[in-house]
Amino acid sequence: MAKIKVKQTKSRIGSPKDQKRTLDALGLRKMNKVVEHDDTPTIRGMITKVQHLVTIVE
């Protein structure tokens, strides 16, 4: 299965609780941290929800 790398580029401070929980579920707890996940529709949906806080790393 294809992999996707996600990096948190903006702070979670001031974000709603649901977005903070989404970042936690993705494994992003600190700025500039990169995590790797399988490229599934579930993960893509989570990334879309917090797209203003994260970027996809190639």
C-alpha cells in the first residue's frame, strides 16, 4: 500500500478541540514533526480536516 508523510507546520494553539484530537490521532503532537501513514481514505479525510495546520511531504 502507498505511504503518505504528513508534517505539522502550524501550531495547534487556538484550534478547536476536534482539530486537536485529529492531530493527536494522526500522531502529530509537536511542530515540524513528520509521521508516515498508509494512504487510505480515512487518513486523507483526517488530513483534509486539518489541512491548514499540516502539509504533505514528498
